[in-house]
Amino acid sequence: MAPRRRAEYLAGRALLRHALAAYTGRAASSFRLPVSPSGKPGCDGGPGVSVSHSGDVLVCAIAEAAVGVDVETAPPRDIDGIAERYFTAAEAAWIAAEPAARFCQLWVLKEAYLKATGHGLAGGLDTLECLIEPPRITARLAAATAPPALALLRGPGFFAGIAMLGVPGAIEPVLHAFAARERGHAAGPLELLATT
């Protein structure tokens, strides 16, 4: 494992343990955090969990349901190509008005959903269509099943998405920000942009 990748992995597990301790009141060291064959972290005998990182931002989500979280600090170079190939026509048209920001907003929601399912990107970005008109997100699945509950957040220089499966209604995130002490700053305030 490359040094940066190892550091990201360890930081993610440390954040997850810290958040689980705050959420449950149990000691951080008491949690067993196995990883599924697809790479999704779990919490034996505990709530649903998910972790994501991008750039210098690391996020985790904890819920009493299957949950996925994703964070993006910068869009890929080929926004148009990815949008045309993997997003619906309505999503691609919506992205065209503000390519960088809107691409990241859709990407974090789609990837959070795919993480919640445990499939990751192999599950198909086109299986979920999201129409974002803050403060609402309308979500539709390609299969005739209930769509996930979604939340879209913005922080300084990044977007984050949360998806929960089998939960009716909107997600009401409780947000906590933790800063690396050696850097002397936090990621900044998080703003809830939209929910289903």
C-alpha cells in the first residue's frame, strides 16, 4: 500500500472509531470493523457505517440502516464524457449549466447510494437518477424499488452526499466536524443543500 493510501485508510478507521464511540457511548477500541469483499466497511454488532475521502477531506456516516457516504473536492477532467456515458439525459443537461459544481453534486449522491448498496461503482452510476432543486432531491431508481433517502452537503471546497436504504422520508444529518490538530483548522462549516 502506498504511504498516502495507507495514511488515508488509517485516518478513516480512526475517524470511524471516534464517531462510533461518540454515537454509541462505547469505547472506540471495542468495535470490530470488517471489510466486505467489495471494500465496504462494516461494524459487527453495531450501526451501518461508511467512509470516504477526497483531497484532504475525510468523512464518515453512521446510521441505523444501510448507509453510504461520498465526498469530492474536485471533478474529473472529462466531465462531459462521463456525464454523457453514465448519467441520464436530464442529469447531463443539468450539469451543463455549472459543470464542475453540479457534476460533483450528482457524483457524491450516486456514489453514496452505490456504497450503501455495497456494490460501489460496479453497481452502475446510471441505476440512480437524481434531480436536484434545493432544498429538494428527487431520486428514481432504474429498478422498480423504493429510492434511497439522500442528503447533499457543501463544505469549503467540497461536496458530500449521504444515502440510506430502506428509510422513508428525508435524512436529517447530525454533523460533527473534527480538525487535524497539527493543521490548526477545521474543514469549516457544513451546509445542508438538499434532501429527498
